[in-house]
Amino acid sequence: MKQGEFIRVRAVHLICAVCLIVSTAGCASTESIVPVMGDQGMVVAGHPEAAEIGLSVLKSGGNAMDAAVAASFALGVAEPYGSGIGGKCVIVYFEAESGETWFFEGLDESGAELDVEAFVEAGSDARAEGALGVGVPGLVATMEAAHEKLGSRPWAELLEPSIRLARDGFTVVPGMKVFFERRIERIQSHPECARLYMPGGAVPEEGTRLPNPDLATTMEHIAAKGRQGFYEGRVAELIVNELQSKGSSLTLSDFKHYKAQVSKPLTADWEGYELMTATPPVSGGATVLLALKVLEGHSWPDSEPFRTANNIDHWGRAMRHVYPVIQDTIADVPEAMDSWEKLVDPEAVAQLRKAALKTDLAGISEQDGLEAAEPLASGPGGWTTHFVVADSKGNVASVTQSLSHHFGSGVIAPGTGVILNNSLNNFSTFNPEGVNYAAPQKRARSTIAPMIVLKDGRPVLAIGLPGGQRIPTTLIQVLIDHLQFGSGLGEAISSPRFHLLRSWSAEPDSDLFQMEKDTSLELSTHLREKGWQVEVSDDTEFFGGVTGLEISGEGKLTGWADYRRTNHAVGY
């Protein structure tokens, strides 16, 4: 798909259930979001069956991490195009008892025997649509590490509902069919994927139940043996044999030695709040924090509302300076955290702020050293899922997981039921000196950005979304509109989105705003008059679907499920 080209999809009507349940699909952004209220527990996730599974864990006495584990595996069943045990996962978690916030990173990793030259020469299509782009999946190891540290219920108990869901079949809910339609060719090009997700050779209709008994069996191994049931033994052997038969260099040793990383999150103080998000090699969280710090230092041209041409112009000029410094520094390299500390040094932030005010729209993309962005995470085909959980004790989880591309690589090793990621296509292949250039035993960076926001040391908001490079830009907009301009969270999520394109080619172009279709003609016209290119899309899901959860000072919970995707909120 060419830069600036948009896929058109029909709008799907918002479906609202009564009381504490809201189900949503890709509707026009003029729709409002119906909040879900609770005071004991809340789950907001991308599929109703996964959300209900997470909530059932909370109701049975599990904590937020227990519910996150259950919801994570369930989403891998019920949103097979978006995430699963064949992909990556990152978690930001606030532990109420200690007041500590933790970060768990499980990005997909290249193998020790990766032939970089051959990998680069293969081309983006080969890396995206087959075994070459598959990295060692991180989700299972990450969930196990998080559960061991913070969970309270038995591991096998938490996986049982997802095993049952895979065996019985998940429901194709309103708004899902389009995501199968968009990847018909990829599904059909891989026999196992076609057998499971286009039974009878047709895209499944809404209301259809799609079972995956092989995936149920794989999860039974994981339930019984933990990470060993996935990274060693029968499952690992089946996956590695299939990948090697298709040209991958991944080995059983690569799987066995994969480890999730546990650390404190990336943090920044902003407008009286403490923002907690993903650390490097994830780049999305760093983009959000740095942009907010640059924008914090001077007043907005218009005091209200947020979405005026003057304010968006102001925002865009800052983003054009944030993009290149993040791309040049944040990745899976030893110096990434040191580079981050230098980026957020007050003097460095002040310099970026000053440069943004003086920005000429004709020149920033020609900066020396600018590394091209990941083509996969940036393109319209990128896909992910995000969910949030809170329990009655004040624990909060914000979780993003992904196969990178829609239906990942499309590769499923027969007998496993596991769709494998194509995350290695997120490596840069243009500049061998770049921080995100492909290398053995390296994790390709990602624009995902799960976040928890604290006020006076306690969480007030958990939020995140899928959407490729639109993840950080959407999150920045929602945070500014809600926490700085004072809009309600539902309004901030519902309002028409805008995105300043960050290049996903070797020739950066940072003058193009992509606008959601309900953007006013007047606003678009004024942005063009200021020198920006503007394209308007009918496709609302292109901008990602936010899942958000507010926590009041009294512990009241409010869940928000963005209608742009199939999000669903449940609470009690």
C-alpha cells in the first residue's frame, strides 16, 4: 500500500448492552462512548468473550495480574488477527500494596544464526509474509514472569477458560469480519491458517464460532508446564521444524533461551501527573513522553478547544522534531536508556522546543542521520490489541500484545494452532549504523505504548490502543485533551483523530496530516493554509481503538471502550 493510501471500510453501528456491558465496533467518530461503571473490578478489552473471562477471574478473587493473564490468552484465541502466543506482549502494572509500578517486556527476538545480509536482501514482502519475519515469540514468557511476580491464583486455572474457548470456538462479533477480509490473500496462502480461519474457503460471517482445537492442546501444554510447555518440547519442535522448512534460521536453542525483561517503567512528570509507560526497545512510550515534555514548556495558541488549526499546527511542529531523535536513539541497543536520559534533560528538551517554534515545514525530513521507521508498524496493515484491568485492591494492568502485522506472518505450524508473528520486519534495513538495524538476538522496536497515569502516587488512568505509528500520536492527543484541556475521557477518545505521518520508507516525509473523516472542512483548509498536506480517511479503525480505565479517588472505576474497533468493557 502506498503512503497516504487508505483502506475504506463500511461503518458498523455501535452496539450497546445494558448495565455494565458495552460492546463496540468501527463506527463514525461522531458517536459517543457509553461508560461502564464499577467499584470492584473492571476489564476493557478487544473482544467480549476475553473481557468476560478476565472479569470472571476478578469475581472469583483473583487480582488484576491474574485477570490480565486470563484475558491475554483469551484475546489470543478470540482476536487471532491481532495477538496471541505466537507474538509479543508488554505490561505496565501498578501494585497497590507496595505502591510500585513494574514493566514487563516480551518483544519478539531474532535468532542467534540470523544472516543479516540475506535477511535484508530478501525484501520487505518476504519478511512480512512468511517465515523470515518470525521472531521468537515473547508473550508466554512475559505472562509467566509477570504472574510469578504479581499473580495470586494458580497458573493452570487462569488458562483453563481460554483452552475451553479455543476448543469450543470464539464468536465472530460485529466489526470483526472486515479484519479477515483484509487479509484474505495472506490467510489463503498458508494452508493451516486458511483451514482454521476461512473454513470452507469463505470469510466467516458474524455469529460464526471458530474453534481451534490444536491451539487448545498447545495451551494445555503451557498450563501444565509454564513457559517450558511452549519454548521446549513438542510445541517448540513443531514450530521450529516448520519455520526451518520455510527458510528461517530460528533454532530450538533460540526458543529455549528466550527471556522476558522485568524493570521499572519509563516515567515522566507532566502537568502534575506521573506517566508510566514502556521502556526501550519499545519506542512508542518514549515518543509520547518526549512529545508531551516538549509541548509542556509553552502555552497553546488557542486556549480551547484542543482541536483547532493553530493548536494542531503547534503540535505537528513539535512532533516533527520528536520523531527523528526517537528513531535515532530508542531501540534494542545497550545505550538506549542513556540516550533517553539525555533526550529528557531539561536543556535538551528546551532546545527541541525552541527548534519546534522555528520549524520550516520544508526541511526537517532532510536531517542527517534520520533512520527510516519500521515499515510494518507504521503501515496501514499493522495490528495489535490493548486491554486494561483494575481490581478492588487498587492493582492496575495496562497490556499491549501483538503479532505485528494483521494475522502476523500467516504461518501456523501444523498441530500447534499458533499464528506466528512477523515482528522481524519491524527492523530497519536501510542504515547498517542505525540503532534498529537487523542483528542476531535482537528485538525489533515497536510503537506500542501501554500507559498508567499516577496522581499523588496513585493510579487515575490506564490507557492504550492498537494502531501502528498512530498509537503514540493518538495517546498524546487523548492525554492532552483529557488531562490538560479538561475534556471528559469519553469525549477525548471519541473526538476526530489526526496523525502526522512518520515515514515508513527510506525517504522521510513529515508534512502529511492524516485526518479522520469527521474533521471539519474548515480545520483541514486552515491546516493546508499553514503549509501542511492533509488527507482525510473514511476508515475510523485505521486510527486505532482506545481502551481506557479511570480510577477515582474513592476507588470508583469507569471503563471506556472505543467504538473504532471491537472493544468491550465489563465491570462490577
